[in-house]
Amino acid sequence: MLQTPEPTRPSPPSPKAKPRRHAQWLELIARYQSSGLSEQAFCDSIEVRLDTFRKHRYQAVKASSKKVTSGFKPVKVVKAASGIVLHAAHCRLELPTDMAVVDIAALIKALGR
């Protein structure tokens, strides 16, 4: 009896890389920045395509720059005899002239919340 060859089945598709979450990409980008490796060498070490890594790195930089610039509130600063007067968000603050700029910035940020 003649045997007919069994039909060949297509091979299963190669397993796709598991998609990473945004937080995982941020962690990888931070690891790259502290690694001292070139982008290509780092991508080779974690088995990620260079263009994929660059895309996520670009998106992370773009997203972080939006967060930084969107928090500014209009503030009017007037020099008074007693110190500095700030008018912001329906508030009037009188501050001493020797107050540190960092403290003033923190105060303004807190008022914006």
C-alpha cells in the first residue's frame, strides 16, 4: 500500500516579545543612562531593537518636558519697603528680602496646588 505524505503544517509563528509597560521603559532608559554604554550596545545587551528603544526614549523625554512647563502660574512680584510682596492666586504675601529663592519657589509651587 502506498503511503501519502502527511501534509506539512505551517510552523507556529515566532513568539513576539512581550510588550513592556511605560514604567518598565522608564526603568530601562534610566539603566541605559547610568550604564555608560552606547545605545546600540545597551540595546544588544537587553535584546531590544535600537529603533524601538529610541522611540520610547523620545516619548519619555517629550512627556517629561510637558510636565515641567505646565505647572507655571502667573505671579506679580513687587519690591516693597518691608520686603518682597507676591500677588498670586488671589493671595498677597509679604516676604523678607533675605528669603532664599528656593524657599520662595517652593511657596509659589504650593500655592498653585
